[in-house]
Amino acid sequence: KSIALAVRIQPKDKTLTEEEIEAVAAKIVEKVGKATGGTLRG
């Protein structure tokens, strides 16, 4: 079984740095993984 997620991050006050984007993405993956027991493929 698999699912696909699309997440749009659009802060209104500034442009995010690559490091900030990667940190947010890592948190999303961690929280979804904990909630579902799923893992990323690859």
C-alpha cells in the first residue's frame, strides 16, 4: 500500500532558506511516519 502527499509551504513574511525547507520536510516525514507506521521508499 502506498500514499502520495503534496505539501505547499508559503510563508508570507520571508523566503525560506534551503536549510529551513529541509527541516520542515524532515519534520513532516517524521510525524507522518509516526502516525502511520510508514516509511519513505528509495
